[in-house]
Amino acid sequence: MKKDSKIYVAGHTGLVGSAVVRKLQAEGYASVVTRTRKELDLLDTKAVDHFFSIEKPEYVIDAAARVGGIKANMTFPAEFLYENLQIQNNLIWSAHKHEAKKFLFLGSSCIYPRSALQPMKEEYFLDGKLEPTNEGYALAKISGMKLCEKINTEYKKDFISCMPTNIYGPHDNFSEESSHVIPALIQRLHKAKLAGDAEVVIWGSGISRREFLYVDDLAEAIVWLMENYDQKEFLNIGTGEDVSIKELATLIKGIVGYEGKLVFDTTKPDGMPKKLLDVSKLTALGWQSKTKLENGLKQSYAWFLEYGQKQK
Ligand SMILES: NC(=O)c1ccc[n+]([C@@H]2O[C@H](COP(=O)([O-])OP(=O)(O)OC[C@H]3O[C@@H](n4cnc5c(N)ncnc54)[C@H](OP(=O)(O)O)[C@@H]3O)[C@@H](O)[C@H]2O)c1
């Protein structure tokens, strides 16, 4: 990518897209193109095609999707499948048709089989049944990765994919209905601190282990891939380290300054005991995450205090 290349970041108002725009600007990329949902509804095939025919971006980073936690995925499985298929098909095919040089698609670690060995290596992809609670979302992601792979093979174009682990950081979604675990815990423990609640009940035993990557590290990895990687094989992006939900909640409790008790409700499900990506391929190519979980959580809480409380 040259510093004056035209780069379209789809989904620039979101957690990942906003960090990618910040990173591109910090690196001196001077021609970053964005459109809000109001200006361009990515579900609208004709409108997306028209946008590409006029703007002709040379590079495309697709950070647009319908994204949500377990509750949202279970309530709206049809929308998670339909909207994600539609958005990504529109973006990938228009980029291909209008001769974009490179396209980066963002998958998600839920594309791996629910019983995959841990840590999950890229070769475990499509080796078993999916987790049913987010099957619609995962099926759309699998199709997007495969479409990029097929275009890469058939047309010899740099259409690539990556597989980030759980992401958190500034611009996260703190809504009660659709947030992921870190913003949900920040929000709940902050509220409990203000209300002086004696305890906060957390679903599950707290023993299950998850991996979390700070969003600015993901943005750095994405720009690095745009500059350095053109293979059709997707790459995992993570920290290579996991933490138990109990450890995570305790860390957040300290950062928020909540002094009550954390109670783990063992009658509620834990989900998979462990979910960790094997990041050895990306590490061998030369990229590694930098931000320690505690530092990233402090940044998230600071952002929440300034902006996140206004979210619905
Ligand atoms: N968050 C994670 O933990 C995580 C982990 C792995 C992979 N990823 C992947 O990273 C990507 C970005 O996720 P995120 O967490 O940044 O999501 P997000 O914060 O919800 O952002 C999604 C973006 O897509 C836009 N969008 C959705 N539907 C649209 C439509 N019909 N027309 C136009 N724009 C639309 C949203 O616009 P509005 O602002 O108008 O809603 C927003 O800018 C997704 O592909 C996701 O699968 C995320």
C-alpha cells in the first residue's frame, strides 16, 4: 500500500473499524474513505455496487458486520446469518468487480468447531460441528472467508482473511442487550459501585478461560497484514494467552473500584471450558500483540466513563 492509496474501511464507526482508521491515519495513509450507514446501507446491493463504481477504492478493509454477544445471537439468529451474508457478499463482490487490489475480511473464532482442540490451529477449520448458539453468525463468516479464498485462487487477487479472537477496547458496545463479556462486566461493576451493591452475580462458575485482544493491537495487525500478507490461507490473530472469567472479573473489579463481592452462579452455563487461538503462524511471520490485559482494561474503562455510559 502506498501512503496515498485509496483505502476504504467499511464499518468505521465500530469497535474494530474506528481503531483501523486511527491506525491508518497515524501511519500517514492520507486517502482513507468511509461511509456511515446512513450514507451507504451495506445491505443494499445496488448502492454498494454504485459506491464502488464511483469511488474505486484500491484497498478494502471489511470491519462491517452485525456483531453481538450470546444473547443477541440467540435472539436474532436469522438476522445474524442474513445480514452478515448480505453485507459481506456486497462488499467482496463489488470490490472484485471494480478491481480493488486487495481485500481483507474479518472472520471470528466462532468459525472453529465447538469441540476443537485447544489452542485452536488454523487447520482445525471445518473439522467438526459449530457451536449452536452462534451458528448463523459463524456460517456467514465461513462463507465470507471461503469467498475471499476462492477469488484469491480463481482470479489471483489478494483477497485475504484473518481470524481475530475476542476484541475489547475504546468504542466497544456497552449496551445491556448485546454487549460482549468485558464491556458487560465493566458496565455492571461500575453500576454496582455507584449503587453501593453488596454483591454482583456473574453467570457460570468463572472457571472457563477466554482470550482477549486489545483493539489497537488488532488494528496494528490488520494494517500489517495489508502491507505484508497476500496468501489465501487465513491467519489467527490473538495474544496466545487466556484468562479465567473469575480472573478477568477480579481484574475489572479492581480497575472499576467496586468493593462488593463477586458471586458466581454455577447453575448457569459456562460455555466452552477454554477458547484460545494458536497464533504461532502469525508470530513466525513477524507480528505479536503488545498490550497487557490490565492496561487495555484501564483504557476501556476510561473510554466507558467518558462516552460508553451514553450508549443505550
Ligand atoms: N468484537 C469482537 O470481539 C470481534 C472478534 C472477532 C472478530 N470481529 C469482527 O470484526 C468486525 C467488526 O466488529 P466490531 O466488534 O467492530 O463490530 P461493531 O462495533 O458492531 O461495528 C460494526 C460496524 O458495521 C457497521 N454496519 C453494520 N451493519 C451495517 C449496514 N447494514 N450498513 C452499514 N454499516 C453497517 C456498523 O455501523 P453502525 O455504527 O451504523 O451500526 C459498525 O460501523 C466484524 O466482522 C466482527 O465479526 C469482532
